[in-house]
Amino acid sequence: MFQSSRPITSEPLVIGRSAPRVDALTKVTGEERYAADYYPENYLWAGVKRAAYPHARITGIDISQAQGMSGVVSVLTSQDVLGSNRLGIFEKDQPILADGIVRHYGEAVALVTAETKEVLEQALAAIVVEYEPLAAVFDPEEAQNKNSVILHPGRADGNTLLSGEISCGRGAAALADCAFSAEVSIELNWQDHAFLETEAGVAWLEEDGTIAMIVSTQTPFRDRLELAEALKIPPTKFRVMAPYLGGAFGGKDGITVQGFLALAALHSAGRPVKMWYSREERFLAGTKRHPAVMQYTLGCDREGVLQALDCSILLDTGAYSAMGGEVLALAMEHAGGSYCIPHTLIKGAVVYTNNPVASAFRGFGIPQAAAGIEQAVDELAKLAGFDPLQFRLKNAVRRGSVTPAGVLLTQTVGLEECLAKVGEHRLWRERQAWQNSAPPFKRRGVGLAACYHAVGFGPVIPDYANAKLELSPDGRIRVYGGVVDMGQGNAATYMQIVGHILFQGCDNMELVLPDTSRTLPSASSSASRTTFTYGNALTGAANILKERILARALLMFSFQLLEQLSVEDLILLPGRILHQPSGREVPLKMIAGFMDDSERTATYSYTCPVNKQVLPTGKNLRHHGYPHRVFSYGVQLVRLQVDTLTGEVEVCDLLNCIDAGCVLNPQVFEQQIQGGAAQGIGYALFEDFALKEGQIMTNDFSTYILPTAMDMPNMETVVVALAEDDGPYGMKGAGEISIDGVLPAIANGVADSSGTRITKGTLTGEKILLALRQAGKEAVR
């Protein structure tokens, strides 16, 4: 079902060279099937009745009218859930169907299966839910008050999901000794993932009682564990298949429609069920990026050497925990940026509110942290009279440095090289001339941001992968991809790794996409770790299979030539093996025919090494991922201009200088970097997410504005390729580093052009125009 075997090229795949993606042709022709494209025979539609209050007690649910409608097969409530009815990874607090209390607008209350979409909508409308509205809390600072409404009674910390403190040196006290200090207060908005493919899937019961589903998910193996406890069904009785995803960015890192599909399949009279969120339902029910309230005070000495940092980060995780604790831990680990600051105090908390649920999103808390520290760095450089790039270079971490969070950097660190390359680039060297040539009613600015991004899960949760390869009877190499490709192209890179080792092209290889009954558990597609971890596992499996193939071929050639031969004389070629001294060849198909089934399959397990440093503070953050061992580094530079008549910002140029180790596929790498940068531009300038007492006001693409191709600047990617020993072929994760610094770089550019720093929410034209007006710079030529 999920084998992609369309020939792309017969040329052997090679590491370090751009190669066409194996999914390119089927995607551009429309042949590739996403989860939403599956319509099983005799299927039913499933849909959810959602809450109309941000916080309320359910006093009654009348489903009788819906049950009696022609074409309705089942109407289900929490009483039909036999297990714990609780989803979550670390904090299992979110019900599949609300069982007494709803805690945010749009929470699922009842589940319906019906013959058609029209009947489904009528049945959902016919369900009558009676509520007793409860007091609600929407402000994260208010949620921390002792007299606040408590969303989850019985928790020792009230509405605080997780809080922590990291302290190094003399902490905030050292600010008193600084020659210069700068303060910034930053408030960042929510962000929706806005992927093209909304949450979707189909499910059915197999003959042995297994619940099978094809679903758009980043976490097929973890999904089974969550569903098992919630529904009181053994995890082995779930089969989860993940085709290519039409985008995810963290929004499908966990259960979305899977719980509804499984429950519906159990009550569908044996028929398959299908669920597919509309765009409006995605906005209502899907997770978001955590909004943040941050205070930063940063100090340096007279020479511009950073000395002290005092900062706090407050995140709003909404009604349920999702991955809020882990996002906070990563944000706190990166709160001080990629600089040497000997004295730090980093405080953080993530709290429950009656707002939408926030969870994983590309960057995972680091874009928020980078927005805080990088704007503080710019303000301090300006105050102390230093060039912003040289100021960063003077204080940049190196290998062997200790980060502001106390983490010893033992692996490759390319920040200095990134800053140096940006400093030499024409966009930086020619900045003053460019600014001086601004057209009438335009003010130009240049902004910088430096950042770093941890790779993997951290020291406690095993960051593992299990690779599986097979030499099929027809002589093709079958790659069992255990990690989801959500559009970033990692599946193509897996083929490239295997093709490089076995010297095969795509026409002699095929890919099996994640399927819990065929592929092996390999953790989630997240945390900039997919190719890093799974690539290491694949390398091991490919070398094992190569050794077996050559050993069997050596035996065959020895019988043919009637002499003892050396394996060094054998060369793997596309579809065949050559004995170089004699010139004889044997096709892989023949080799496969002389191998036992067990010999033709090779597996290899890999678990990433972790940071074993024992840190004196922040110990409660350890289980949430702190500290890390490997980091990628980046510097973002933007050139932009502000229209003094309208406040509109145009990003003219964007330079991304990235240290993500050695680059395996330059084309896929650049696509990742540009994609992250584009998403960062949206976060900074366009995606002005609006809430009113917990209700989403920007609930479609007519009100939630995304940047288009017309809004994208000229982009350039510069690579610093420091080989990382831990990574396959020296690579590090590249999926998130390019988004981390875009918002602060733009904010710094806007401040550079206008002389005014806007520190609250999305940098819309209205806000910038108001700031220009207040500064007397509106309509200035």
C-alpha cells in the first residue's frame, strides 16, 4: 500500500550531491495519496460535536434525535470510552470526549458516524448539550494567581503545568557590576501550523480485531501507546500507517483524529470510517505555537563582554498540557542564546488557561526564546556603542564553552564561522549604502539574529531508531522507513544513504512508508532528529546487508572460477555485482535467490548518545529534555524597508548562514532552510492570531493571513559544514534552525529602520504605523 517504487533515476545515489526526491514525480502529478485521499469501500463519515463555551460543566447530553436520524450509524459520548479516556505523553489530561467539563472552545463532546457528510452535519446539529458555564481564565499571568480559576483541580501546582529555574555564577546579582545593561519586555502571539493537509484519516477493524488506520501523523508508534490506555485496548491491537504528510510542523506530533477514528471504528458495524477536518475545524481544534511573555535584562562590561542575564519566560499551554512542559524546558535551555554569559538567572513557567491547546511547533520554544535574547542583545549593543555583528562575535560560544544555561558544549560549534561569513557578505558590507538609497516614503533597516538549536530528545527519553532493509527476491533494495516524512524530504535522504552505501539508484530501490505492522519503531518525526538518528540506524543496516550480499556473491564467484577469491575484488554496481579481475557479473536477483529469507533482511538499532553533565540547577527540567549534547547554529540577516505612509514592511533580502554539519543533499537542505525562513516571516509579520475570551477570531485563511510567494524576499543560504562525529556522514539537524532567528532579525531590522522597537505581538502594518506616528516619523520621505 505504501511502497513508492517509481523510477526517478538509475544513477547511483551519492551523499553530498543533490538528487531528485523519490516522491517528486508522484506529488507533482497528483498520484501520491495522502491520508485524506483514502476512501475505503462502504465507508462512513465521522465527525465531532464541539463545545460552545471556553469553560463549562456538562449537565446533560441529548443524543436521541441524532440517533433516530436515517443514515446515522452511531452517536457516542464519553460513556462509550472504556479506558481512561485520557490522552497525553507525559501529563495524560486530555479526554477523547469531554466527560463532565469542557475547558476550551471547540472541545470534543460527542462523536457521530453517518452515511454521508450531509447527514453527519444534521446529526451533529441535532445533539443538544446542556451546560453550566464556569468562570474562565485567559491570561497566563492571571492563571498563576492563588485565587484564579483552577482548570484541573487536584494538581499540587494549580494552573502551573511546569516551572523551573536555572542559575549560573552569581545569577542576576552580577548585573549590578555591569557597565551597561538593557531591558526588553516581549509578548509573542499564538501561531497556527496552517499546513495544507488538515488532520485526516481512515480506520477500520481487521478480522482479528485489530484497529487499523491510515492517518496523517508524525508519531505512528507512539500513537498506539496513547490510544491503548485511553481505550483499554492492547497497543498491539492497533496498526497505524502514515503515508506522506501534507505538512505538519509539529501540529501532528501526537493524537489528533486518531482517538475519534479508533472509537468510531469500534462502533461502526464493521464498516470503515473516515474523518477530515475542515480548515475552520483545524483552527478550532488543532494545536498552536505557545504565546509567550518574556522579560530580559542583559548586561556587559565596558569592553562589550557579556556578564549577566536575568530573564523570565511565561508560556500559555491552553486547556491541556500536550507538550507544554517540554517546550518550556527547551525554551529555558536556549533562553540566554548562543553566547558566553557567566552569570545568569533563567526563570520559566508554563500554565493552563481556557485558551486553545498549544503544543509542538517547528522551533519548539526556541523562536520565542531567541526573540527575547536577540532583541536584548541588539538593544545592549546599541546602548554600549558596539557594532551588532561584532558584539555577537565577541561573545559567541565556541566548542568547550558553557552556555548561559550551564551546558558544556562538547560537540561541533560553528557560530563564529557563521557570524564571520555574514560579516563578509555583501548584504552586510553594503548595508549603509543600501539604507541610504531608500526611495521616497521608505525607511530601510538591516537586522541580525544568531541562534542555536538542540538536536534530539535530551538525556532521559531515549532518542532511538530501528532501521530495516531487505534485498527482495527480484533483486531490489527495499527500505523500510520507520520515521514519517511530513514533507521535509527525509524519506528521500534515507534512500540516498542506502543508495550511497549499496551503490544503487532509485530505479533499483523501493520505499515502505511507516506502518507499525511492517516497519520498526523509530520514535517521532520531530526535534531536528529524524535524519540524524534514523540515518545512523540506516547506515548500520546498510553495511550489514552489504556485507551479506558480498559474502554470498564471493561464494558464487568462487564456484564459477574454481579458485579462492577475495571480497576486496568485488564491486557493488546498480543491480549487480562485478568481480573486477575476471570481469564477470552476477545480478542481485540471483544473489537474492541463493539467500535465506533471514539473510536478505538486515536490521540495526541506534540510540543517540546524550549529555551526561550533572547540573546544579534546573534538575526538574531534566525529564523534559534538558540538557542536550548536539546543537546546530545559525545567523539570520534581513534587509527590509518600512513604508512610512502605511506601516507595511517588505523583507527585501534574507540570508541564512547555517552550521548543520555536513550537507547530505544540498537541494533538500536549501528547501528546508528556505521553508523555515518563510514560516518565520509569517510569524513575524503576517499571522496576527486573534482571540477574544478564548474564542478564535481568525479562523480561516481570509482572516488569518499567511505570506505568499509574492511576500517572499530574495533568499540565500550559506553553509558552514563542520563535520559532527555523532551524526551520519557528519550531519546535524536542519529542520528548525532556520526559523529560530527570523522574527528577532526582522524586529531588529524594523527597530533599525524606524528607531522604535515594537515588542508586543505580530509586527503588523497598523502597529508599525502607530509607532511611526508616535515617533513623529509617519509619512517621512
